[in-house]
Amino acid sequence: MQGERRRRPSLSLPILRTSRDQHRDGTLTLGNLLLALGETSFGWAIVLFSLLTLLPLPPGSSLVTGLPVLVTTFQMVLGFPHVKLPGPLARLSLNHNKLRRTMVRLRPVTMRLERVLAHRYEGLFARKHERLLGLALFVIAFTLFLPVPLSGWFPAVALFIAGVGIVERDGLVVIFGLLLGLAAVLLTAAILTSIAISTQALMA
């Protein structure tokens, strides 16, 4: 069992290899990358879109980078059979070098996931549960979409972990990602409450 886990391919390999090839060919866009990874998989879409929000971008960029994952998880809630990106999002150009650096930053997370991933609790992925799972992920994505100071990284990592769990059919990892996302939602709520109280005190 341990030998099998050591031989597991890196989670970042498909993204980095596809990104590199498309960058070389001048075809690296959000839609092309997702299509090459498997557009029918919501898991890959969530993994990729959560990575976008982790790119080193100016403050407030989450309003743009968080939009794809918000759209994707809402499509899960609506029961879409696969991801349908609006044209402008599909044509969005990506920076291969920034994507690679983000994957390097996430390597401590992916290495731990690679050691424990397995097919388990697969009932979570049944069609009848997809809308509820999508709703939970949508709430986390909405938290990510909000331009709240200090709260962006947390929900993005939670979505990344949940997305990896969906790709690998590991319900336990998805549950862990959802719990991490719940903590992110509570953190964001606490920050918003603190800001509201401070604003009210200043106006009093």
C-alpha cells in the first residue's frame, strides 16, 4: 500500500504539463486548459478556478478570479451535467509562469493529499447529492468572492482540497475541504461583523 502511494502521480502534473504545452503553442486560455483536463469534471474545474484565486494578483482581484468558481458551483446547484463557461471566461488568457509558481506554493498541501487519497465514501458523489454538494461549495465560493481582508487564501485552499477530492473520488477529502470551508465562512462572518461594529461605533 505504501509503495502504491509513493508511485501516485503528482496532483499538479496534469495542470502543469497541459499549461506548459498550451503556453508553448500560444493557446493557453481558461477554456482550453479546462477542456484538456476534462471539462465534464466539476472537480477539475473547481481545482483550476481555485488556483486562479491564489495567483499573485493585486488586492481586490478576487472579484474577478473568484467569478469562475462561483459560476461553476452554481451550475452544480442547478444540476448541470458538465461545466459551461461563458465565452469571455473561456477565452481568458492565463499566465503559465504564475500558475506554476502557485502550484509550487501549494506543494506542501498537495504532497499531504497525495499520501492519503483513496476511493472512499463514494456515495457522496451520487447524482442525488450533487446539488447539495454544489450548494455547500457555492457558499464557500461566495465567501471567496467577497473582497474581505485576510480571508481570501483560506476558502481558496478549502475549494482546492474539495476539488481534488472530487477528481479522485475521495469523499473523506471532500468532507475535510468542506469543513475547512465552513471555518473560512465563519472567519469571514466574524471579520464582517467586526467591520460593521467598528463602522457603527465610528458613526455613533
